Amino acid sequence: MDNNQRIHLLEEKIGYLDKEKRAVLEGFDFAANLGNFENSLNKIDDPQIILELTHDRIRQVLNFKIISFYLVNEEDSNFYQAFTEPAGGAEKITREVDALIDDKTFAWARRRNKPVIVTSIDKTEKIVLHSLNTPSRTRGIFVGILASPEEDITDLALFLFSITIITCSNALESFELYHNIKNKNKELERNITMLEESSNRLKEEEEKYRALFEQSTNSIILYDPETRLPVQFNQLAYDNLGYTAEEFRNLKMEDYSLSLMTEMKDKIRYTIEKGQYSFETCHRRKNGEIRDIVVNARTINIRGKNYLLTLLNDVTEKKRAEEERLVLEKQLYQFHKMESLSTLAGGIAHDFNNILGVILGYSELSLTELPEEPTNPLRENIENLVKAVGRAKKLVQQILTFSHQGEEQQKPLNVNDLAKQTLEILRSTLPVNIELRQNIGEETNMVLGTPTQIQQVIMNLCTNALQSMGKNPGILTLEVHTTSVGTEPINGDFVAFKTMKPGKYVQLTIRDNGHGIAPNILERVFDPYFTTQMPGQGSGLGLAVVHGIVKNYNGNIAIDSHPGQGTVVKVWLPTIESPEAPEKDAETMPLGTERILLVDDEVELLKIHHKMLEQLRYKVVSVSNSTIALALFRDTPADFDIIITDMSMPNLTGDQLAAEALNIRPDIPIILCTGFSEFIDAKQAKAIGIKKFLMKPVNKKNLAVVVRNALDDKWVELTG
């Protein structure tokens, strides 16, 4: 073989290598360039600019007369023309789209994730349709009228056009674009005059591709679909998974992907059949950390064999940010819900206390008219009615406190009493299939706290126990006793706090025979908003609130639970010594002969309090209109020794009436009564010069003491 033949043979081999190399470079250069395009879109938060840049990008790939984007209106799900270039073609595009909608072609193309070429109305032009789809929804559709014959369009051009549309779709959906790869189409020099120059040129182009490939901001991997091993990859591919290049080279897809093998093979087959595919999956890093990944894959043919070129975008942080946003939304929703509950509780308390005042008043008036016979059954019935009103009054106050309308300060509390009260409330809501048991001793189990918080701990834990038993027959047990805690560690499958100060504690134990708690869930039960309930069946705040209360009390919580074996929750709260019982007030009611101006827009209450005060020997003038009452006082201020007024009245409220009266006569004692008010309390009333502040319903004894003390300029705390 002479030299010319050798040179010719060598040139053929170089040409073959050049052709194969060109196929690889086209695939990777496209990927890198598309990644740069996606990076530019990632900095844009205006959909119009995204469409403009996408339009410019498409013009580089295909020759269109008119390009238009139709987007989906989020409010009514209809399509609207969002962008058209040139603008003068908008009307023509509208006519073509209307026709495509009428013959169902528009809807058909919207469901396909690839270019669709149809004929115009007049049969003279070709129209390209491409849906703006993402893995989660349809964003819109692309409509373009070609400026060149359909047969001049290459498969590569159509693919570049399609992947640009997909990139635009993702940008429109999240404004955080996934970096895609675009093939940069460059040819090697056609006229290679020398073999050395040809070889050097190939080397230079390879180095250029490698630089673009390595500098991509996303993982790029070329897979063999048969072995599922990587053929080529950039540094980020193995860095992001925590491996070395050598380790990653020997890893199959299934070694780090959490997808099932059948699902993985289906995705590979689908990508090869359709040419491209985008989906979400999860990858496990070498250290075990799970990452959320968006994969954009396409088929690339090298030397007659199909490979998968993939762009991997890690969206873990984006998803975490979205989860945090949802948590904040839940917190805001919970705040508004509690705010609404507070408003509702306040309104109910005001009206209900007025009703209780009428019942209490007439009951006490009836008692004064009955003979003093201890065995009189009618007297006993009315006395029980008075006691019931007292319990109802306390219940209203508990509701106000729970809804944050009443202020509670820590004070010595008997947990036994609170536990029994809570069980009484709970008992009325129990399903018939649940048996409620209690083991509450007679000893005094005292803690320093607020009634609402202690009852909230018991109620939340019992509610969780009930939910765990579901519709099955079950037993809920509550135990309360005092125990001593030493320096030894607290036993339990889960213990909230590792250490506790040695000493005496009140121990609450809640047992159920429900479905139990799995070990992987047990450690999360106190996390805010964590719940195993179906959406709408639980806020996920109950146990988090319990945890916060117990922590503030310097207590502890332990949980023993196994699936199918029920749950035992133990709560320890530090005990305190029992306070001495206060001395009982004298039973006699103070009397007087002073003149009283009584003001209340509730006519029945006005009548009752009028009679009570007259029985206490006072001279009473009753007025149901606060404006008239002020005019009466203004005309003859010296005719009255004291004013008793309701707070919530139309036209002129009680505090406003008090302020006007004090301007007229600063020495006049004033008593302010209310069923509930979120605008004033005892401290605020005292600050503006009001002598006494009474919460309705008011019994005769308290009314007598308050009036006498106000007239005598005394300030004492009342009971009952």
C-alpha cells in the first residue's frame, strides 16, 4: 500500500471519527446551552419577559411568520392570548385558533407533549401547535404559523423547539427554572487540509465541549439504558450524591434512585419511545440523605445505539421552602380560627350571663318570699337552681379563659378537681363504644398553674387517646397521684426531657387500648402541625401545646406505645404545699338607706336588681335608657348617692356614662356591671374612677356587699 492510499484510508477513519464525535458533541452542547438559557429565565419573575425570551429562542430554531402563546387563566381555566409577535398577527392567530377549537384539534394538541403540525383554514399555510405542559398541569399552548415548508424542518429543529417550550412551561409555573441542556450546533471545519490539523481541531472541540459540560450548574449524565450505568457524566453528578468519580462510574440507577425497578424501566422505555420525558424522583446520597430530583431526559443515538441524556435538577430546598410556607399558612389560619372563637365566646358570654342573671335574680327573690323551713321542698329546689347558676357562671368564665378572653394567673390548683371537671366535660362527648375509667385519689395533689392549661393538657391527651381507638370498643383510663422522682432516668419508649429535678410530682397517667404508635412516628408526635389524621380531622397542634405547657411547668412527659398494644402517656408536674383554706365570709348582708340610680337596658335584670336593692332598704330609681339616665343625673346630681350601670348599652355605654357622671360630680361612687366586655376589665374600670366592677350574673349577697363597700369607700375581693 503506497502513501497516498494510507493517507486516504486515514482520512476516511478521521471522517468516521469526526462524524461520531459530532453526534456526541451535538447532544452535550445542546444540553449545556439549554442550561444557560434556563439560567437566564431563572432570574426573571415576569411571565411576559419569559414569553418574549422564549419567542426569541424559538426564532433561532424554526422560521415562523407569526408566533403566539395562549396561557390558561387560573380563575376560570380558559385560554387567553398572552403574547403574539408580530402584534399585527393577533387577529389572524385568533381566527385560526377558533377554528382549531371548533374541530377539537386544539384540545387534542393540548394533551400531547410534542409538536403538532396542522393546516390553516385556507389550506395554504402550516401551523405548529405545542402544549405548554409540566409534570403537574397544563400552562397553555404555543401557536405558530410557519414561514418555510414543513419538509424543510429537521427532527433536531423540532426537538430543540419542543425542549424550549418545555423549559418555558416550567418557568411559567414556578419562576424557578430547571436548567436544561441545549445542543449547540457547530460544525468542525469542513476542509481539513492536513491530518494533524484535523486531529488537533477535534481535540480542541472536545476540550470545548468538556468545559461547557463541566461548568453546567446541574448534573448531566449519559446513561446506557440496557445496563443503567453512566457512560459520561460531569463532576456535579457524583459530587451532588457524595461519591467519587470512580465510585459513581460503577453505580447503576437503582443504587441511588428510590424508584421501583418496574417504574424505572417504564420511564426508560417511555423516554426511548417518545424521545424525551420529564419526571420527579428521589435520590439517596452516599450518607443516606434523601434529595428530591427533577429529571429531564431525552434519547440520543450514538453509533446506532440509543442512550439517555439526562439533566438532574435538585429541588429539595425549593420543596422545603414550600413546606415552610404551608406551615405559616396553617399558623395564620389557626390564629384567625382562635380569633373567631374568641369573638363568638365573648358574644355568647354576654348574652348568657344576662340570662343567668335573670334566673338567679328571680330565684333569690323567690327564696326571700318563702318561709324559713329547711325541709320545704320548694326552697330546696330553688336553692339547687341558684347553685346551678353558680356552676354555669364558672363554666362561662372557663370558656372565656380557654378562648383567651379571660386572663388567668398561676395559682395553687388541686389537679384532682380539674381532672374530674375535665372528665365530666369529656364524658358527654364520648362514643357509646368507649368506657371511661378514673383512678383519682382523695389526697390533695396541688400544683402551681392555671386551670385552663392543666385542663388543656388532660383534654388534649384524652382526645388523642380517643382518636387512636377510633370506632372500635375501647377503654380510656385517667389516673392522678403524687409520686417522688429521684436522679434515676425516666423510663419510656419516648421521654420528652432527659433530666428532671428530684422531688415530688403530681403524675397524670392516660391509658388507652387503641392502635398504638409506630416507633418512627413516636419521636415526631410533639412536632407542631404533625398529625396522622386525615386532612380536616386534626390541626396537629394538640400534643405540641401539651409539650409547651409541661416544659413551662418544669415537668416531663413519657410515652410507652407499640402498634396494636395501646398507649400509656405519663405527665409529671411539680407539686406545691396545700395552701390554707380562706376564712368564710359572714352570712349577713349589709343594708343601707342611700339613694341609687340603677341603669340597665335589660329590662328583666333592671326589675330584679331594683327589687333586690329595695329589699336591702335602699331607695332606687331605675332607668333602662343610658342617655335618659345621664340627663336625669345632670338635672339633679345631688339626688343620688351612687350609680349602678350596665356596661354594654346602645347609644351610651356604661364606661361613657360613668365618665360623664364623674365630670358632673367627681365624688359620686359608680359600680359597673357586665356580662362580658373585651373593652374593659376591673383594673381599667378602677383606673377611670369607677369604684367597683361586677361580672354578671350578680347574686343578692355580692350586690349588697359591693354597694355597701362602694358607699363606704372600701375595696374588697368578692367570692361566689
